[in-house]
Amino acid sequence: MVTGVGSLPRASSRVRVLIASGFAFLALAAVVAWWTWRALHDPHGYDFRLAYAGGKVAWATGRPQLQSTWTGTPLLAAALALTSRVLTLTTASHLLTLLNAALVISLLAVVLHRLRGVLEPGWWWATALALVSFGPMMSSVWWKQFNIIALVLAVAGFEALRRERAGLAGGLIGLSVAIKPLVFLLPVAMLLARRTRRAGVVAIVWIVGLTLAGQGLLAARAHDLSVLSPLSALTNFAQKTKPGHGYACMPLNFSPSTLLCKVAGSGDWTLVHVLSWAAVAILAVWAFDALRGRGAASWELFAFVCPLSVLLSPLDWSHYQIVLAPLFVLLLVGFTRSGAPAGAWLGLGCAFVLSSLMWEPYGTVIGAVDGLFRAHAQQAAKQVQDAYSVAGVAQFAQYVLLVTGVLWYSAVSRGARTARRPLAS
């Protein structure tokens, strides 16, 4: 009888935990439903409308670069050319939104499942909420972008690499880069280590093959074999990322070259590129030195290569900061399991806040909160002005996170070397 009575509080406690967990899951589902609903019910096609127009031009002429906003890859042009023949803009836009939402939900489900036994319950729920409400991720869905597809393919490919399935890994990573070169440095990094070199070669072969396949369709539509030249896509990208086109020094572009352009002007664009690439190269060397001793297929390597790839590009929009997510997760796990100084926590927190300030194309999180208190949405002109102002601060999220990560892993590596030194002697 005593045992039965004593078990009642324990059973009641379990019920309360289950109820609280149920409400927490409902809250997470509500956040996902909200940003998905917002994307589906916005009639503006945003970036996909421009990409779809490029696909129509590609089908009509074989030269998507004739569309003034086109900066995509030949494979993406060919895919959108075919899409424009079978789907309307509205239908294709909705399907892309649903695909992006499904990929986000699937990837987060896998990540959070693996973190179940790694993080304490409080940190697990905080991580879940942070991931489903991550600003760059929501912006990628709202802009109707291909970032999520490219990143998920890269993550899946790297997971296959860790399981020593080089062929599958190379194929998935190659497809990711051929669709959108968001993590174009990943195959290059894979070539540098013997364990991952085969997969890196396979990835590059897939990139070349898929690019040629896309160019083949474009050449057929253009009735011109010169379209098969890979220089056409590269020349188009180079031309449209020069200051005269408007993208290069735009306030919403977070690229290091754009930062230099804002500070020093665009007079010598080649020098601006060289200086920005040199700065990124120094940061890359520092990062890889901090990761010394970790495997070539470690998630830490992946987490650093992703943002470094974006930093090397002259286009780095606020929603490209989605590539920071892997490093955020790894640092949080490391900090909670091994302990971290206050400075490291401050860097991580500041980077997350900065990266989540932009809610493009709907302005900023500051503007959204202001609108709630004023009971009305911001006017378009004020929204753009605030977005430009906030972007000047938000662009530093990537630098704060990378420096925080490098300092943390450098300290961990030094500690590991110090621990091994007595054994060596």
C-alpha cells in the first residue's frame, strides 16, 4: 500500500512532463506553420519569380543571362527552363515553398533526435526553438530561395562521407554545388585529405557533368554550340557582381568585398576583391590550424567550410547566413558539455542575435516588434530604410561566430596537446 501511494507523485510528475513536452512541441509546430503559411499566402514571387523568368528566357533563347537579374548556374537554368514549360509561376512557387519547409522539418528532426542524448533537456528545447525560428532560414523560405536545397544536399552528402560512402557523398555534394554553389569550397577541402579525396574527385566530376548537361540543353535551345563554353556563366556572374550593376555595394549584401566597397569605395574593384580574398584566406588558415588533429570528415570542418565559401563570394545576402547553423549547433554542444568562458558565450549569443535581426523580405525583427506595439505594419519606405540600417550591424554575425569558433577550437586543441605532453615524455 505504501509503495502504491509513493508511486503516485512519480506518475503525476511524468504526466506533467509529458503535458509540458506536448505543449512545447505544439509551440514549435506553430512557429513552423506560421513561416510556411506566410510564404504560401504571399502573392509576390520574390527571388523565385526572377529565377522563373530566367528559366523562361533560357527556354526561349538558351541564354538565361539575358534576364538582367540572372546569376545562377547552367543546371539551375536548365531545370527552370523545363519547369516553366510544365508549371505556372504560382504552382512552382508553392511547390518550392513546400519542398523547403519539408526539407527544414526533416533535417531539424534528424539533428534534434541526435542531440537528445547530448544536450540537457533545457538546452535541447532552447536549441529546437532557436533552429525553427532562425532568421536566415525563415528568410530563405520567404524569399523562395534554393539555399535550403543546396545546404540539405551538402549535409546529406557529408553524412554519407562520414559513413565512407564516397560515391553517394560525391554525388550529393556535386548536385548541391551544381544547383547553387553555396558551399563550393567543400569539394576542394575534401581533395586535401587522403580519406576524403576520392569523394572530392567524384563531387567535382558530378559538378562538371551536371553543368555540361545543363549547358547542353541551353545550347540546344540556342541552336549555338558556343553556349557549351563554361565561360559564359562565369562571365555573366562576374559582370553582374561589379559595382555598376548594383549588387556589389548594396547594403543588404554581406560580402567582405561589399564591406570594403562601403568603406573605401569601388574605384579599384580588383584590389577590393584581392584584399577581401586575402582576409578570408587568413581566416581560413587560422580556422584549419584550430581544427588540426580532427578528422577530414569531421562536422567541425564542414561547419567552417560553409561560411568561408559564402565569404569568398561577391554575393552574400542576409539569408545566406543559413550556412552558420551547423557551427552554431556544434559550438553550443561544445560549450554545454565542456564548459566555456563568459567571452565565448557572449560571442555565440551576439552572433546568433545579429544573424537573426534580418527578416527579409519583410524587413527586420526590430520592425516586426515595433509594428506589434504600434498595431500596424511598417510602411514600405520605412521598412527598407530600417533594413539597410540593421544590415550594417547584422553583417558582422558571420565574423563574430567564426572568430568565436576559431578561438574556442584553438583553446581545445591547446588543452589536448598539453594533456598529451607528459605521456610523450
